[in-house]
Amino acid sequence: MSDKNITVPVNIDEQAVANQTRRSFLRKSVAVAGGAVVAAVAANQASAAAQVTEPLAIPPTNKILGRGVVSIPYGLPSKFEAHVVRRNVEWLTPDTIASISFTPMQDLEGIITPSGLHFERHHGGAVDIDPKTHRLVVHGLVEKPMIFTIEDLKRFPQKSGFWFLECPANGAMEWNGVQMDSVQFTHGMVSCTEWVGVSLLDIMKAVGVKKEATWFFGEGADGAALQRSVPLPGAKDQFGKPISDFDANTIYKDIIVAYAQNGEALRPENGYPIRLIVPGCEANMSVKWLRRLKFVDKPLVTYQETRHYTDGMKDGRFRQYTLVNETNSVVTFPCPDKKMSGKGSYEIRGLAWSGRGKIKAVDVSVDGGKTWTEAKLVDPVFSKCFTRFTLPWEWDGKEALVMSRAMDETGYVQPTLKQLIDERGTSGIYHKNSIQTWKVSANGEVHNVQLRSL
Amino acid sequence: MFNSEVSKSAFGKSVLAAALFAVSSFAFAADANGIGKTITEQAIAPWNISVHFDGDGLPAGKGSVAQGEPIYQAKCAMCHGEFGEGAKGYPKMLGETVEHMTELAKKGEDTVGVRGINSLWGHAPTLYDYIRRAMPFFAPQSLSNDEAYATTCYVLYIAEIVKDDKLVCDASVLKATKMPSQDNFYTDPRPDVKNARCMKDCAKGDPVVTQMAVQGVSGDTSRNVAKPANH
């Protein structure tokens, strides 16, 4: 608790506060000690010299009885948090069935995305599946083709992890210039969750995967019956060229068939009752509503691996099996959705993640990339997981260009947009993991800008 | 110990099968005794509908361009266009040719909106796979195998990939049909860019800020959907 004098509304009735003029509001301000009430709406707009002098009103909630237990059997966020929701972009997709919604990055704290705020990406809409009738079939190049109930799967040893899932189209609207003046829309195709389920390795062991198997694919029980090929050691593409060592030899080891997220069953939009989780990779590979795993000796090159999720390059060719989401980061405060309120002390906060392992360092710049300062990484720091970074900032009230640049444990440093465009062009759609710049104006507004000079 | 880690060195070698079935000496080892049931391929068959790029998995049956036309016009044209030109924001069947799309890409022009089956789809068998499993959008898995062949055949025709309007498509025809973009793919070479972790004096001169709101949104997230910035 600090001893600084701050202003608080004397009457917590929101409408009354809203109706006050700034002058009458300040007249009613009173002196208090204690930093816990920093939420005071206009505190920072008052001059630093303003002092709270009027005795505090007793909050009406001190004088009533609240709700009893289980009046809301499954707890929900406060009604005052109703603005914290997933959102979609109407013009991005022709319907909301094969579409995407965005996580409100600006409102996330810590490293876990609440299940109800996890971004959604459906190709045939979200379906409701009865776990009693749902089955997982595992077959192909195996000694023993098998079928499992959900109860069967829960008898296997549990494997869990804190892993992000990111649609590789995260940021895709920004290749040709600034479009989305909101961190929810520039970066909200990513979420981070504690996933719980069965190790793929245990399932492979149970069915006896044959040594000829160099790929497997998962398939969903939704209207898209979505399928994606995942490499195993020895994997080669359809031209006979090997998949990279990292992709073929490490990705599969982390994979689970998940039945739980953040302490409870999967949400329907996230694949209830079971889904594949392929940590670090394009979320499209983490097939939802999973009904089948087939072990094979070649990729499918299915719709999701040719027409979509291939990256158009500046020479006209398309990259395929761009599986890993490379190191990325974004400042979530300040951001266009969370503006500044007067000069003084702040903490710059943000999230970083890498599909190749742990985040090693995050650097922050407030001068458009001329100078950088290493931020603090907030524990815990897990592999292929959101990592929270913070840096104290004394804002002088002048224009600033705020950026973050993450580095992962492989030494890969998050690139600039110019570096990506110089290498790939602007028609790639996917894997735009470049450094994001927010322009903070003297009036405290924050906007999305691009620095093409870097 | 849970003997679940299949090591890189063991994988792909003859010891793999043995490793997978290794019985641990620990009483609490993770085996799968009594978990799940075995299942015959015959029982799996209704779900085993995946088709590989080389045609592996294509079923028996056939369908012609002529048979595909009424199916496409009734069930597909409202989204993909009467002539495959796309509609209402849904994908084109007939986009720019690979050659023209490549020219656009080399000129630095956007190619996202011009893609069709003719410009970006590697293999005809997986076109069949996708149509059978996921189309028509509003009624997936409602086409018979023959109807899926006919629809695939018609789409190949209106996408100008096959020229013969008398064509009858079956497994062998789809396997033999070379898609224009088949060789236009290559496997991920990333990491492809290398940024340095510079800490000071990193940028020369003042940063050039560009703001090019083309079709963007405002920062107003009071609504549940984004709205265009340019209004």
C-alpha cells in the first residue's frame, strides 16, 4: 500500500459519477491513503496536487446482504466485465460457421486464457457431442487397430501441460499495412491453456505403431471432418524430401489427446469431448472433436495442407508444412484498447510465446526501436506457453513508439515486418510473427502503426 | 516409470516394435491392459474415408462432368458461382492461372483474392476427398461416392483443369490428372529470417511511421464486431 494521495469517486453509483461534471467530481474528492483503489476512474486525470478531502461514502454493498452460495451454480464473471468477450470481424469471413473469433488480449492477466475467452476457429461450426457415444479410432500402420471410449482414454496415465494454441493466420490482416487498431484483432488468434489428456506416445504404444509409420493424421467428428497430417521421425513430403529435423523428431513427443482444459472438460468450441493438442504448432493441427487417428507412411496433402495453411511467397511458390509458430510477442499494455491516462508511472506488460521452446528474453523499446531494454519475465516460464513480461515505465507524456521483441531458447529473435516482407512478400497470409509497434500520442491515445523503415 | 517415451534413436529402427510392446518390470508401469477394444478394418470403413494426394484411399465408383453439372448448380453455385467465379466471399473454383498468379506475386501484388482450384490445389484426389467429406457446406457427407466423383469432375472442368466435357472421373482418372499447381509447393525452410538482438543505436534516423488503414477497424471494442475504420 502506498501513502500517495489519490482521488476516488465518493459515490460508487456509476450513473451518478457519470453525470458529474469534472469540476463537481473533483470538489467531492477526498483524501485517502492506500493504493488498492487505483481503479478510480478519473484519478489520473486530476492534477497531481489534487487531494481527497471529503469523507468517504459508505458503499451500499456494506449495507445489504449479498447472494447465497449456489445462487449461481457455475460462476460467471462480474457483470461489470461484460465487455471482456471474444469478438469477430464481420468482413473477414462470409459466415460465422467457417470463421474465427479473437481473444481479448488486452484484458488477459497472467498467462492463462479463461476457457470462455479462448479464440475459436471452426471450419464447419462448433458441434455438441455426447461423450457417452463418442469414440476414438486408432488404426493404419499399427499392430492392433483399436477403438476407445472417453472413459477408456481416462484410464491411461495423464499428461498435461501449459501450451499456447495459435492460428497461423494471427496478424494476417496486417501484411499490406495497418488494418486493425486493436490488440484483440492484431494478435487475438492465440490463447494459452492448461491442457490435460493422454500422451500420444502411450496411445502409439497401446496400438503398436509399426516402424513404417512416418506420419499420422487426426480427423474431427464435425461437419468439416477436418484432418491434418503430423510428421513422425522419417517423415518425407510428397516429393520425397525430408521434413525438418525439429518438425519430424520433436513435435510428436509433446502431443496429447486432451479431454480437459483449465481444470474442467473441454469447452464445445474447443473440441469437447476430446481434441488433439499439438503444442507449438499451427492450431489447425490440433484437431477438435477428434474421432480418428491414422498412422500412415505419407502425408495426406489434404485441403488444409494445400488450399489453406500454405504460405504464398514472393516468387509465386507456396510453402507447405509450415507447422511451427515461431517466436512472437506483443505489448498488451499500453495498446489501442487500453490507453494512457496522464504522464507518470506505468508498467508495460505483454505476452511472448514460441513454438520451438521457452522464451529466453523479451526486450522493450519506447523509441521506435532505437534502444531496447530487457524486460522482466514473470514466473512461470514454460516451453511453448505464454510468457508474461513486464517493464516499469515512467511516461513523460510525449509521443512514444512502444514495441516488444522476444527471443526463444533456440536463439531465434522475433523479426521486424520488413525482414519478413523482404524474405517472403506480402501474400503469405500465415506466420506473421513480426514486432508490433504501438504509437502512444501525447493525449494518451494508442494506435497501431507500422515501421517499414526497420 | 511410465515407459512412454519413444526415443528418437529407437524410432524408425527395428527395435521400435519391441520397444512399443516392452513389458515393464514395474507393477505400476503404464500398460493398456483392458483399455479399449480392438476393431476390424471392416468396422472402421465408414469412417476411413481419407484420400491421400496420390489417390490412395479413393473408392470405387465414377461420375461424369455432365452428371456433376446439375449437382454443382443446385448445391455449390450459390457460394462458388455459376461459373466457378466465387460468390458472397466464398472461394473461387476458377482463379488466376498459376502463371499469372506467379507474375502478380513477383510484381509484389496481392494474390490472396485470386486463388482458385486451378491456381492452388496440389492433387485431384484430395479435391475428391474434400468434396466428399465437407461439401456441400450446408450438408457435409451427403453426396454418394458417385456424386462426389461427378462433382469433382465438374469442378475440374469449370476450373479449366480438364478440357473434355465428356470426361468420366474415377479413381484412375483422378490419379492421372495433373493439377496446375502440383509442383508449386515446397516444404518449410524456416527459420528464414535472422534478426539481431541489438540493444542501442539500432535504427538509423527517426523511425518512419506508416499508417495505411485500408479496410480496418476502429479501436472501439464496445461492440462485439469490428467496424470499418474508413467510415
